[in-house]
Amino acid sequence: MIPNVFPKIISESLLSFYPAMVKFIQFPIINQTWARLIVYTIISGLFLNWRTIWPTLFSQLGLSLALVNVIHIISSYIGFANLEAGASYSIFYIYPILIILFSGMKFHWIYLLPIIGITLLSYSSWKNVGKENAVKGITGIIFATFTEVAMYFIVRQMKDQTNKWNILFIAYFLPALTISLILNKNVIPKPQNNSQNKWKKEIILLLTGNAIIGAIGYYLRFYTIDKLPVLLYSTLSYVGIIMAYIYGWILNKDKIGLAEIMGSFLIIISGILCHL
């Protein structure tokens, strides 16, 4: 069991890079979304089972997953772009608690702790990034949270897809094709003024970041799902919140104050208590 702890920590550390990366790269949200869709489609396409994927790809479940996924990515990117990395990722991580609630579990006072945590994080965001950005960011993250929950329940119904790369391909292929057609030749925005060097660095970060997170981060997450006990798996997931704060501080000079610490702690502890 112990050796499998490290892959889980690595996966969460990689996946939590998204909030800081999205805010750091100055490309429009739609272009960043397109890059992720394309990279994930290519990577999952290398490992999927072509024989079993076709019946599901254009089924009601498959189309639902693709639609919810693209809404999820865009809304999460809006949240990441407008909030500080740690705060946005902490709010997003109320989704495991929502999954428990929507699974029909009896209501418990523990479920009130994330509300207090979100209130503290919203207050800190209001103060640090301004009213307009805070409203946009929190709204985006809330949408991302509920769509994450929706995807969880959709994927649970895809019992015929034992190859997890199949599910990733189903979620990404049609949105990638659709947005490619919409953007046409404008998939990569042109450099502004004399910022060509920065533009090239951002493209490299955009493509390699998505590739590493998609290939290694998601593979290790899938790998450890049935390798670790539920409580340990859930607890280690919150390593991502800590790493999101670190990435945000390094890339974007995000502030980490008492409100951020207390709000994130309440969300983490409530998530752990829910699994006891």
C-alpha cells in the first residue's frame, strides 16, 4: 500500500498545477480549452480500445459526458483565471462531499463546514482580486464543481468501458472536434506587439503542461483508485490544494493569508471526516 501513496501524491501535485497555469498563460479561455481537448484526445487515442469505444461514443451517455466535460473545463478555467490558485482549487474540492450527498447519504453537520470554508475563501478573493473577478471566479468554480459531480455519476454508468482511456477519449474527442471547427485558423492566438518570446514560452507551457498532466497525472490517478483504501485515497487527494497554493505563489505571486488557510482547512477536514 505504501508504495502506491507516492503515485497518488504525484498525480495530485500535477493536476493541481492547472489553476496557476491557466492564470499565468495569457491566452483566451477558449484557446486554452482547445489545447487541452486536443492534447487529451491525442494521448487517450494512443491507449484506447477501438473495438469497445464506438457504441458508447455516440450514445446518450457518451454525448452527455462530452457536453458536461466541455462545460466543466470552460467554467473551471474561468474560475482559475479570476481567482487565486489555492482559493479556486479549495472551493472546487467540495465536489467529493457533494458526491456523497447526491449518493443519498444522510445529512450530517459536517457538511456545513465547507460552507464556512467557501465563505472565508470568497471573502479573501473579494479582497485580493476585486469584486468583479471574485464574482466571475466563484461562479465559474461552482459550475465546475457541479459538473465534476455530474461527470462522476455519468462515468459510473459506463460499466462497459473497463479501459479508462476510452472514457477520457469519449469525454474529449467530440468537444475537441467541435471547438477546432469553431476556431478554425484562430486556435493559437497571435503574439501581441513585441511579446513573441513570451508567446512562444506560453505555447510550450500550454502544450507540455497539458501533455504531462494528462498523460501522467490522470494515469496515476486512475492507477491508484483501486490500489489504496478509500479514506487514504480521499485524504491524499487534498495534497492538491496545498500544491495549488504553492504553484500560485511561485507563478502568480498569489497571497496566502489566514482566511485562505482556515477556509481550505475546513474544506479538507470536512472531506476527510465524511469518509470516516
